[in-house]
Amino acid sequence: MKMLALTVVMIIGQMLALSAQAQAVGTDDKAAARAERKKEGAAAAHGPQMGEGTPIPEAKPKASADERAAARAPRKAAGADAARGPQMGEAEPPRVTAPKMSSTDRSDARKARKSDAAAANKAGEIKSKGEKSY
């Protein structure tokens, strides 16, 4: 048991000695490390950053007004045709309502329906509410 404890103590002592030796001591080392980190940061800030893509876009020659007009003409014709056709959300054309009837035509039709119903009621074809007509 004593041998095991002695071995463990020796291993722990070596680990402490190595970790203490790896640490830098003194204010000069901190200032030098800070200066180097600052220099690296400044150099990295001048280069492209993560997610930026190409930092400087490629220059494209500008099109003249005549070139733009020539390119616009076929698009304009296609757009006009598309605007005249059916639009999004127009599944079917709007319904055409029946032409309006004059008031005399409507009243004549209503009187004819009422007289037919009255004749059917007198003949007993229309059953009262309690009787079954079917």
C-alpha cells in the first residue's frame, strides 16, 4: 500500500512540475503576447471574413440606353400578352347573370304561379301539413 501511494504521489508531483513549467511568468510575456494577438487580428480584419464571399465584386460594363431598350422590347410584349390573359386566382371567368326581366313580366309570372297553386289546392292535390302527400 505504501508503494502504491508513493507511486501516485510521484506521478502527481511530476504533473504539477510540468504544468508549472509550461506557464509563462512575468508581465513582459503578457504584453508581447497581447501585441502579437493584436497584430494577427489586424491582419485578419483586412482579409475576407467568414461568410462574405468575394470581398470585391467583379466590374461589369454598363449597358447603354439603346441596349436596355432593345432588351426590354421582347419582355414588354410578353408581359402585355400575359396581362391580357387569365390572371392568378382566376379559375373560371365571372358568371354572366340572366338578363333582368321587367316588373310586369315578373308580376305576370307570379300571378300565374299563384293561380296554379290555388287551383291545385282546391282540387285537393296539395295536402295539408299533417297529411302525407307522398
